[in-house]
Amino acid sequence: MADSNSSPRTASVTAPVPRISIQFCIQCKWNLRAAYYAQELLQTFSTSLGEVSLRPSTGGIFIIILETLNEQSVLESHVIWDRKSNGGFPETKELKKKVRDIIDPNRDLGHVDGKKKSVSQTQSDQSASNAPQESPDDTQTGGTSGQESLGIQVVMAERKACEDCQ
């Protein structure tokens, strides 16, 4: 009988590529962040990706790896993001651009790519931004935010993180 406390074993299998693997620290509670990135990548690239996997880990790990096949059908591994070496977590649009640049450099990511405005749009935006604007909160609360006017204090809950992610 197999020991239920043993770590997962690896096996030689075939899997569709390109394949994205998101390895995340469960001690740091990065499960939802990893799932969010996976969902965003699947929504953007859909069937252009063969697989997106979540790999639970420990020790403050948050690494996103993209595996592709080169022209000689050799599997190549690209580190898209490493929290330790890149300093924190990627912006979603930055992550999408990095994946796109490897799997399909000609792909248009729409608003993520920051489409340029025409000259007439830029001029109308500038004239609108010069007009005085009144915030809805300013008119209702005398210039304070809704939280301040209601006396609500936001308190961040402490979470115990692993030593490595601090």
C-alpha cells in the first residue's frame, strides 16, 4: 500500500504543448493568485495552449514556466516569471505579453497591447481632462471617502507565511 504522506511521483507522459505550469507556495496561501493567472491565460489564449497546470509547493515559490517545442521537436522550458528573481508578482497584462511573445508573437492582445489613439481622440481627451471634475464622493460626503464618513476602519488580517516569502 502506498504511503499517503509521500510526495507525488513523476512519470513519463505525453502532454499537449505549449504547456504552462504555475508552481505556487501553499504556505503563503497563493492558491487563488495561481488560479487567477491560470484563468486569465486560458481566457486569453484558449486553445492556443495545450495545458495549464497548477503545482502546489512550499518555500515561498511562485514560478510560471512555459514549455514549447522548437523546430527540431525538442521541448524547451521558458521561465516566464519567478517571484524571487523578478521581485513580486507580474501584472496580468505583462504575463500575457510574455506568453504571447513566445507562443505567437504576431497575436494581437487588444487593449493589453495599449492601442494608440488618433490625434482627434487625444485632443478631445485632453480638453475633457482640463474641465473641473467633481467626484460623486465629494458631493455626498464633503470630500471624504465613503469609508471615512461611515467610520469604517479597514484592518488587514495577519497571515502566517513561510520564512522564505517574507
